[in-house]
Amino acid sequence: MSGKLLINLTTAKDNADKTVVAFVIANAGVAAGQEVVIFLNVEAVRLATPGYADDILSEGFKPLKELLDSYLSNGGKLWVCPPCFNARSLDKDNLLPGTTFAGGAPVVEFLAQGAASLSY
């Protein structure tokens, strides 16, 4: 099966359950041969920085660090909302590999290419 999946993620440590479930779904998509993009916006932009996800846990699931590492090592992509990132005064030179700044235009283009979408 091949296709595209966009996951819109707005949470990080502020809602570990939603954040972890989003990465579980993303990993399932990658494993199924989908081109998967997680669009990090609002608080989720913090996940693009090394070490931030290391202590995020949700009972019954693998640690987020493990899910995130697996997602990226298997070809998953992280797109980061530039205004959301800048509003939090984060270091744009200190990002996880596989992370790209992408605003509304690339998201809309990806959806126009037929990507299914989920929001967390």
C-alpha cells in the first residue's frame, strides 16, 4: 500500500497521550509504506529539538523517544511551523535530523496531492 498521510500535531508535554498516539499512528503509516509527514505546530514544535521528547510517556505505549527515533529512522518527516517555533524562542540551529521548516503552503500542497489527514 502506498499513499500519503499528514498528521497535524499541536501537543507535546502538555498532552502526552495525544502526542504519543500521533507517533504510534505515524509509525504504522510508515510501516505500511505511506509517505508520512507530521506537521508540528503550537506546542508540538518543541518536539523538533533534541532531548525534548526524552521523558514523554503515556501508559501502555512505548516511550515517545523510542517512537520518534523509529519514525525518523524509517523515513518519516517532521515539518515545523516557523511562526510557532519562533514564538517560543527556540534555537533554529538545534533541530532533530529529518526536520524541515514548512508553513501553510507545503501543507496545503501535500494535502492537494491526495494526503489523508489526522489531527491531534
